[in-house]
Amino acid sequence: MMDVLSNIADAVEEAVRKIPDSKCRGECIGMGADGTTTSQIDKIAENTVLAYIQKNKIPLNVLSEEIGFVDNGWRETLVLDPVDGTSNAIAGIPLYTVSMAVGTKSLSDIHTAYLRNLATGDVITAEKGKGAYKNGHRIRVRKADMEDLFLMIYLGNGAHSASFSLAKRVKSSRALGCASLEMVLVAEGEADGFVMHTDRYSRAVRIVDIAASALVLREAGGEIYDLEGNVLDMGFDIGCRSSFIAFGDRRVYDFIARLKSDISGSPRYGISVNTKVPEAKEYTRRVMKALEGCDYILDKAIADEFDMKGFPVEEMKVDIMITIGGDGTILRTFMKNKAPLIGINAGGVGFLAEVSAKDIEEGIRRLRNGEYIVEERSKLSSWYEGEYLAEAVNEAVVHTDSIAKIRHFRVYVNDKLMTDVRADGIMVSTPTGSTCYAMSLGAPLIDPRVNAVVVVPMAAYKFSSRPFVVPADAKITVEAVMDSGCLLVVDGQEEYEIKGKTRIDFIRSPDTVRFIKFNTDFYSKVREKLVNSL
């Protein structure tokens, strides 16, 4: 089996080498099975592996980052990350691998692992019970010097605040953007541990990321625990993700575990306010009083009202954001800040807000006590003439730039024509936005847990032009057929001019937004806000 994996890596290395430049490597060509964008280099590498297995009749199923599970009818499965460290590959940083492991059902039964650094040619292998090797030489973890710890720590945009605190407690730390190689550094005794702790489930690792390197580490004498102290095991499921602590010396895990409550600390709150709300200052005063004893900061506009120091929303480094205003305030805040958010409704319907103005004190009490859940919602990204424009939480709308002037649109789903329509505009809405503008245009309400988007013609000339619900991972293209201008409006906040005879692409963003909820279900909110309120 090891020879087969080596031959596959040869084929991948040759295919990747043929990609002419970094721009081609990084070209976005769709969405992967895991819900993240697929780059050219990822797809070329994956296609190379699939073609090799098919051509040579290798008796393996495949579980891969981009295509998901391919059932070839065999007992064993190749767990594949075609390119781990894609961003490094695109940037020309020599830290990216093809990562392959073979097993049946879960991380615990993987018996063969093969990694190759596609930039340097280094090969790391392991077979269960036979040790781990780099370029043919046996590798082992090291005994940690607890006064001089060197940790690999994930510090990306989904990193938990505790990770940054941990980085300050150790002698040295690094984040390389390639989980397989970061794990290998622990296995070969160059680092003491690798910590992946994220407060965003969508940013945690999948089994394809660490299937091979986990066996390498374990065969080198190390181990991997989840954050609760259990030996990490993950099923062959592309949708399953986990945070973890990998280590070579058990004392490293004990050190991190002892710090757990300390480094987590109390959250820092940010308060973002729509100062146009008549009672904005009073509501803010009540929130600050309810947060007494906590660490919090204000956005600049409301801070000026209190003669306090404030910060632009995009510069507020906080763990939790509290907004005071309506749904527009929430959307504006999400455009500038990625912190989990809870809204206090000081506007109209306030469908996205969780707390009413009369319940501020009770809402903040529950927030401080941790009596909430964090709900992730998908976003929609917009691309125009090769340029990224903005991401929508609710919807993106392409409409005429002239009052009472109809436009001609063609809408494509994955480059196949869906509809040809004359209308005032076309809306592409997320499930979150289905209870807003899309609803007023006659589109269906969509439970946020449904993986879909809805495409809605606006004031269409033909009565037969109806909304379409399409898969969330589809690429939706809106073509402005006429030589007349349009506008793209994202979440009612950002506006862009669109020339006639051009196209705009919409795809699901790899990022999400996070709403803090008090276990209020979607259907009761619909009844309260949309049905019984009128």
C-alpha cells in the first residue's frame, strides 16, 4: 500500500508542478463538499488522485476535501487532503502537502499514512505498529523542556481567544497554516505540541486534515486529545470537525489543561449602537450597568455621547459583540466585525435581534452566565469582473439603476441557464435573508439549518417567473443582458455600480456569521415577529 501512495504522490507532484503560476493555483473554481471554496490547485490534485485510482483499479473508496465520499464498493477508504496548506501554495510558501491515510471507519483504525511536502519533496510515512519515518529515517517525539516550550498554535481568524493567551505563556510559538506539517513537527521532536482551539466550528479541523499526520504522531510516540481530555477519534465524515491538543510529552497537555480556566478568562464585550435610535443613550447606559465588573468597550459614535474612549467597529477586538438598534445595525456590524453577536432590538421588527429593549438586564445576565448557544449562519460572497466585492448575511440584489426602467437578466446555476427574465432586478438570498426582503417579494421562508439559497426575480414581467430554491454550494451567475447599468446592493448597506452586458457571480462564503441565541427556535420567532405581530 505504501508504494501505491508514493506513486499517487508522484502523480500529484507532477500535476501541481505544471500549474503555471500562483494566480492560476489560487483561482476559485467552485465549492468543495466541506462547504469551503475550491481552488484550482486543490481540484487538479484531487482529480489526479481519483484518476490514478480508477486507472490502476486500486481497491479503495475515497474521502476527500473537495469531492466528499466516493464509494467504489471497497472495504477500505483513502482519506485524502489533496493539498493541505493551499494558501501557502498560492503564496509560494514551501509548506504544503498531499496527505493520504488508509483505514475503514475512523481515525483510530487508520493503518497507513503518507505525506509529501510538494514544495521540498520531504516524505513522511507511518504504518500502525511499525513506527514513523521522514525520508526513510525513524522519527520520535522529544521530552519537553517545560521552561522552554515551543508550540504550534492555530491563530487564524477563527482562533479562540485562549489560544492567543496561551501563545503569551510559552517561550515560542508558530502558526504555519498547514496542519499536517505542524503535527509532523511534533512527531519529529522539533516542537512540543500543536494546539487547535477554535470558537468557530467551521474553522476546526476535519479528518482529512489530520488523518495521516495523526498516525505519524502516534507512531512517533505522541498523542492527540480533544479539549475535554479524551483521546481524539473522528469518523469518516467530511462534515465532522474538532479542536484538539497534540503533544509528544504528556506534561505538555497537563500544562495546557491547568491553564485552561485561566487562559480562557472572562470575555471582552463590544457595544455597537445605532445612535439615531431615540433612546440609544439610555439603552446603552442600561447595558453598561448590567455589564458592571466586565471588560467592555464602545464603538466611537456612542462613546462620544458619554465622553468616553471609543473605537471603530472594525477595530474592536472583542469576544462578544452587543448591538443596540435594528436588523440594519446587526448587518452593518457583521460587515465590519467577525465576533459572535447578540442584538438588542431598538428598531422595528428586529427579526435578527435576540433581546427586546424591556429585557436588557435579563438578557445581559444570561449572557454573562453563559446561558446561550452560538448559531452559525452562512454568508454569500459577490464577485464582479474577477474582483471580490462584499459578503451578504441577508441578500445581494442586482436591480435597475433607473426608476421605473425594466432590465433584462439571465440567471445561471453552475453555468447552466436557470431563467431568462425581464424584471426590475434579481435577488439572491440566504436562509437568514428569507425572512426579510425576499419574503416581501413572495419567496418562501427557509429554516436557517437548510443548506440552500433562493433566487428571486423582482417585479418580473412574466407571471410565470417564480423564485427558485437552489443548493447553497451552487455558483449563481446573474447576467445583465442589456447595455444599461444596474446596481448591486449587499444587505442594504453596500452599493456597487454594475455595467450592462456583464456578469456577477455569487457563491457561498467560506466564512460564517455567529448569532448568540437563548434557545429561541426559528418557528416561534416567525410566529412572534412575522405572524402575530401584524
